Amino acid sequence: DDRVTELQAEVKVLQKLISQHHSLDFSQLSPGEACPICQKAEEVKDE
């Protein structure tokens, strides 16, 4: 099925983006925990 192949390709792209994101090891974050670097950026932006 073409759709399955497309979805698998999308997942690969997302995984690559996540792994590049701040070069952060997301396995160290608990599920649902936000990226601490992004949170810092948000806090700084709000001030």
C-alpha cells in the first residue's frame, strides 16, 4: 500500500528532525516532557 510507505517515510523524516533538535537525547526526557532548551528560550522571550 502506497500510503503505508508514505507514512513510514514521514516517520523517518520526523525522527531525523527530532534527533537533530538541539542534538538533544530525547530518550533522557520523560514522555510528554518539553525540551528544556526550548522552554528556556520561551522564558527568555516572555521577559
